[in-house]
Amino acid sequence: MWYRGAFLSYYLLKRFATLIPVMIGVSIITFLLVELAPGDPAEIILAKRDIELTPQALEEARRLMGLDGPLYERYLHWLRRLLSGDLGVSYSSGEPVAREILSRLPATLELAAGGLLAMLLIAFPLGIAAALYNRTFIDHFSRFTALIGASVPSFYLGLLLISMLAVHLDWLPVMGRGTIRHLLLPSLTLGFGLAATYARLLRAGLLEVLQLEYVRAARARGVRETLVIGRHALKNALIPLVTVFGLSLGNLLGGTMVVEQVFAWPGVGRLAVQAIFNRDIPILQGYALLMAVIYVLVNLAVDLSYRYLDPRIRLGGKEVG
């Protein structure tokens, strides 16, 4: 019906309106990185360019960088540049920050997609098997594997995988980006830790759904077990997982920074780590803004996905399904 589409459009507009103060807050915190970072940005950039640190040079550098005015004026000036797509210039390379980040972003998205795929390939078989064979060896093995995944830090797991699969067995390349073989180890490292959480949630959700009346009725009617699990039980058991996915996106994005550093993956996360060592504040500001925007948009997509998983879920207090 037309009114359902109109209400969904209204809901989207309302949600986007609520994102405005969030993004303003993110912009303020990101801007204050310049104020909170140790050292004078003017001194840092002059030192990077081998210019003598005279009072005149420092004053001129601060003027050119917009650091000589009141804090609120500098923020408004920075925000105007930000809205026009200007994220500033990298202290290290002298290149525009937007260009530096966009050149590395495909590698990070590739790694995040690989980690997400690895997580699904590990979590779904473990969670479903544990629920279907509750309190058996399969269930115990699944929970033990999930416990290991939740306990081992990603950097340590990455080093273990490099040692076993790349150094001793020589099955996969150690580091770098190029072919699909280069993607396997970092994706497995990134996805294994996340799979632990989702496997346990999927197990608990399926155990609960399998006890509901409509599942028992479907089995009583002689519906095949694969259809009972796939069409009836699994869809409802996914709702808690979708919620956690939105909340754990920060872990996925933050994990790419660690994994990229371990495997020398040329992504945005590794660029941010190098910027920390180089005290390259504009790069860190751009990275923080990018992660915030992605996090907010994915959580919005998660909210909208509830309608597909369960049309009974209300959006904005009214029935949409």
C-alpha cells in the first residue's frame, strides 16, 4: 500500500535527522584531536619539511594552517572545509587526506568483506550444529571453539597462523596484498574472533526458536527438517545476530587496523597506525570521521533490516509489515 511506503520514507527522514547531532558531535571530537595531540602541529609540519623552526616560520605556518584564531572560529573554518570534501593535507606526504584515504579504502573494504565471509562460514555451521546436537560432543566442540575464538587476541592469532600456515607449511604468503591467497590469512584472523560471539548467539537463538509452537507444528505436518530449520527457525533466530552485528561493527573496523598491521595489508587501518607514529593529525582526523560515518550508516541499515527478518517489528511505533 502507498501509505506504507510513505511511512517508511518518513521513518527514514526522521532517522537521518537524528543522525545530524551525532555527526556534529563526532566532528567536534575529531577536530579537538589537534588540540589534544601532543606537540604543536606547526612545529611538526615544519620539521617534516626540514624548515628551520624560527618564530617567524612558526607564525607563518600557524597562519597558513588556520591555527592563529579562536577555537570556535577554527572549528567553523575546518567544518566548512570538511563539508566541501576538503579533509586537509597529510603532514607526512603532503598529499590531500581524502586522496590518501580513498586510495587505501578498497583494500580495507576487501579485508572487511573477507573477514565477514570468514565469520559467517565459521559461525553458522558451529552455531547450527551446536543447536541441533545439543549437549553432545558436537555441541561441546562448538562451544570450546567459540571460547578459543573469544579468548585469543587477533594479533596473536595472526602471528600463529603466519607461523603455522605460511612459515612452516608454506601454504600461503606471509603478508602483502595481491591475490586471493594473500587475503585468506588476514580474513581468517579477522573473522575467527567475531565468529565466536555469533556462533554462541545463533546456538542460543535456535535452541529457543526450536521449542516454539509453530516449529513443532511444522514438524508435525511432516515438513522436511531442512525447511523447518532454514525457512522457519533460522530466520527468527537471526534477529539478535543482526542487532549484535550493528553493535560489533566497531570491532570489525577496529580489528582491520590490527590485522592490517600484522599482515602489512595496505589499507586505511595501517595508514592510521603509521599516522600515529608520524603524528599526522589530518590523517587521523580523516580516519576517525570515515569510521564514524560507516558505523552510523551500517546501524541504520541494521534497523531497516528488521522489517525483512520480522515484519511484525514496528518502525517508529507503527506496524509496517
